[in-house]
Amino acid sequence: MKRTAHALLEFLLCIVFLSEVCFQVSAQEHVPKDIRSKYSEDKYIIRSGNGESSESASESARFEIAKYFESIISGESLVNQWAKSQTMRGKTTEDRFTKISNTIMVSASREIPGIEIVSVIQDKKSKAYEAWVVLEKSVYSTFLSDSIQKIDSLVNHRLSNLQMNDLNLVRTYSQIMSDLLLREQARQDVSLLDSGFMVGSNEILLNRVMTGLDSLIAEAFDVGLVFNGEVNSKVRAGIIKGISDAGIRVKEFAGFQAAVDEGNDMIIAVEHETSSRSTSKTFNKKEFTFYFANWVLSVNAIDPETQEVINSFMQEDETNGSYEDQAAQRMITKILQTNVPAITGWVYEVIFKPSD
């Protein structure tokens, strides 16, 4: 029985191996002869893409090259591994840091220059296009080498010029984290090119920076929240809860100066302007009145030291109802469901998104 099972396992592995070999041979044979003769696979990465237009086919082919380099590592995988290890030690909230890292990694997208479109062919029957692109390994390797050196120099400069202010520290750590994520991606891309160029990982520094950023947010970085004018109690509570649930230490203050005196690292000022109107229309000799609630929600992020506005957020909208109170209640519901999550996302960008 054991011999039978062992033989069956060997047979299945053989089938999988042969299938992979056949796929690779088939893919290689599919490359047009003129492209294969001009661009050897030991010097170039060759990929194709399809689309309804030459532009979409070319973009699809470029994406195939990007997928080739995504096969080993991504910034998300590095951050998630660290966040899980810290969560097990009780030092971080994984959900919070996932949101932080997602904001940061938007700016840490991979750049692959040097992709060349070498052929675009339209099928006469289907009218679809097939594009072929190539990437010269040595050119991309040189670009990656230069990028890594620039990142190392930039990170060293940032670390040597840390401003001991929590808001500036958070921003600097966010920028360094973005830089180091790009560096790790570049290092892994180099390893796929077989260029002979080797560079060591800086993941230890990345982990230290993430630990420092996480500690700042969890234990030191404070946001003062000030509501100017009359703001509905449910709206106030929703905004406070949205920011707090996102992992930001936030506290409401009666006025701007009180928030400054408390030593907050950033102040968020909120204004909620509302107005109402009605209109009447006649249908089948019967008059109907419709009520509308209009509002403008304005939010400013302010540096308490300079008292300058760092960034602003504004949303305006309206709701309607069969009577005035119904329109007003629908306004509150829409603000809580739509505006509050948008404000939370904006707060994350203001605090964490690298500026360059």
C-alpha cells in the first residue's frame, strides 16, 4: 500500500513538472522569431499583452513585466510580517498599522523605467491587438543600483536631521519607511536580474523605524479636536469615534487655545454649516412640499507651534425629505456613513503620507 501511494505521488509530481516545462516551452515558442533573434532571454525580459487597442495591449504587456518583479516581495508583505510579530508581543494594533502602512505605501510604488515596446500586431479576425515589450536587464540593474545608493544617502540625511517634535518625527519616520520599502523592493528586483550586483538588506533599520513610528502613535502623538460653532452632537461623536477607532490619540477641547496649551502635536478644527430650504410642486391639482437640508463640513489640520494650516478638507452635500426633520435626520445619517470615514482617511494622509 505504501509503495502504491509513493508511486502515485511520484507520478503526480512528474505530471506537474512536465506541465510546467511544457508551459515554459510553449511560452518561449510563442515569442515571434524576429523578436527572439534580436532580444535574447539572457539579456532581456520579454513579455506580451493583449487588448482592444494598441495602447491597452501595450499597457497589459508592461504590467506583465511588473508582475514578474512582484513575485518575490512587496512592501505590504514586509509590513505585515513586522506588524504580526509586534502584535504577538502586545506592542501594536495590527489593524491600525495596516492602515498607516497602506497610506505610506501609496507613495512607495515600484518604478520600472526602460520598458520598450518592440511590436504591436492586430489580429485580422478578432481585431484584438497583441503587444510585445522588452526590458534590458543591464539597464534596469544600473537604475536599481543608482536608486539604492540615492535612498541610502537620503535615509542617512533624514536620520541625521531629526527634529525632536512629534509631528515632524512622525512625518520623517513615514518618509524613511517609504524610502526603505522602495529600497527592499529594488534589492529584490536586482536579485531577479542575475546581474552579479549584490546589495545587503536594510530590513533591520526598517523594523526599527516602524517600531519608532508605532511607539510615537501609540504613546506620544496627541491630536486636539476643536469644534467651532454649533455642531450636531451625533456628528461630533462620530468624528471623534472615527479618528479614535483608527488608532489616533484624540481629545476634544472647548477652544483652539486650550488645545494648544495642552501640548497637542496637531489640532483639527471642524466647522459644520447647515441650511434648509423647501420647494412646492403641484401634481394632479395636489400640492406637494419637499424639504432639503444642505451642509458644508470644513476641517482644518493646524500646526500648534506655527498655528498654520497644514491641510484642509471640505465636503458639501444635501438630503431631502417629506418634512424638515426627516431631511435633517437623513443629513446626519449621510454624514456619519460617508463624510466621517472620508475625514478619517484624510487625517491619516495628513499625518502619515510622505511629502516627497
